[in-house]
Amino acid sequence: MSAARTPEESPIEPLIRLKSVSRVYGSGAAQVRALEDASIDIRAGQFVAFMGPSGSGKSTLLNLVSGIDRPTRGEVRVAGRRLDQLDEDALSRWRARHVGLIFQFFNLMPVLSARDNVALPLLLFDLTRGERRRRAEIALRVVGLADRADHTPAMLSGGEQQRVAIARALVTDPDLVVADEPTGDLDAVGAEVVLDLLRMLRRELGKTVIMVTHDPRALRYVDRVVHLDKGRLLQGADAEQAAQALELALGLPEPASPTSARDAREPRA
Ligand code: ADP
Ligand code: MG
């Protein structure tokens, strides 16, 4: 589904541009400054990780970039649109066309087959049932689960369920794939398969992929890490220090995993 490009969108403009963005929740004494004065550009076709301690504003930032939420102040521009200026309805229409969402707990419908789960986002488009089915099967093939199309989520492992969720995020051919802690509920093997798939979306399908994660292994897969702390994007020496701490966390092999055949020091491909 190649959406019409707006005139202001050009190849040199970054896909995502945030200018002095703040998001404040609540008011008075209960006020929380979840994100403060965030400015950042993200080019199309990158795989980017947002990393930082719990409560540092990662999900808040992700929600602003994907049009799930709007800022209290500042500009959020994605694919040439000012998301901060759209109302709730316009924003959800924009999202349906431009963003594929992936969650920590997969959020699949338990009574539906993998194929019908993947086809769900297509209900918002004017397509025949046959066409929805065909597209869902293509997306399942992309994540390597074509042979599980008739399985319900309970018949699949956690890693497989997350792959179905990735197929669902892809089925509308979005510009942007956004994942909040996609490996948070997976074992080590499932996590690597999911990270590998997300990297493939960027390399082979040219998607821009933005992921929130705590997982230092993500370093081996992404093009760029954006560090957050206490609602601020880290810059300069602070970002450097956060990056080094992550490298340190990656430096040792897993304790007590004699069956692991993978070399944790495998260079970034
Ligand atoms: P992270 O994803 O890095 O753990 P969040 O972006 O979810 O952090 O949250 C940042 C801060 O904003 C936290 O202090 C959190 O409690 C607060 N917060 C997030 N969402 C809401 C909300 N809907 N209402 C009030 N406070 C919120
Ligand atoms: Mg979060």
C-alpha cells in the first residue's frame, strides 16, 4: 500500500523529526515529566533502539513517534506529517496506514488463527476477504511461519507468537515498524530470532524499525542507540558513558549455559 507522498516530504528530510518535545502527564502535585525537551532526527531505513532505565521515558517517546500519543509541547514530524497537529481520528487513520506495532506480550487474539490475527489490520482497508487472506499468508511467509497459518496462539511458542505479531505489523506495508520491548517476554533463543527478523525488515524490506529494549544483545543488531534517562535524551559524554556500560553488559558470555553454541562476541554483521 504505497500511500501518496505529501509535497513537503523529500528524500533528504529525515523520516522522523522531533523538535523540543515534552510530554507531561497529570497536573499539580501529581505531575510527571515523562519526556523533556527532546529533539532528534531519525533517517528512513534505520534500525534504532531506545534504551534506558525503567521510567526514563522510552515508551512515551515511542508512543509519540508512532502517533499513539501527542506531545504536551513541541513538534513531532513523521513522514512529512505534523502528528502533534492531528486530532485523535486523523491520528488513528494515519497510524493504520504508516505504522506497524509490536508489543511485549504479543497481543494476539486467542480465538483466531495466526492467519486471521495477521489479517486483522487489513479490515480497515477496502480489500476482499480473499485478498486479506492472501496478504496475511505472504506476511507469515516473510517471518517463516507459513506452515502455522491455521494454528491459534496457544499452539505456538512465545517466539512464534511474536513472529506472528511481526507479520501482523508488516501486513499493511507500513513505513515504520515500532516495537516496545519485543524480546522482554522471550527466552534467549526466541529473543535472537526476533532481533534477527527486525533487522531483516530493515535490510530486506527497507523498513524503518524503532524498538524500545532493555536487552544489551540488541546492540549487535541495531544501527543506532538512543539513550534516555529521567525523561531526557542523553548526548555527548553522557551518551558515551551509557553506551560503554551496555558494551560491558555484553562482554561476558551467559553464565551456566553450556548448550549455547553462539559466540556472544560475534561481530556486528
Ligand atoms: P519507560 O518506558 O522508559 O519505562 P515511560 O515512558 O513508560 O517509561 O514512563 C515515563 C514516566 O512517565 C514514568 O515516570 C511513568 O510512571 C510516567 N507515565 C507514563 N505513562 C503515564 C500515564 N499515562 N500517566 C501518568 N504517568 C505516566
Ligand atoms: Mg516502557
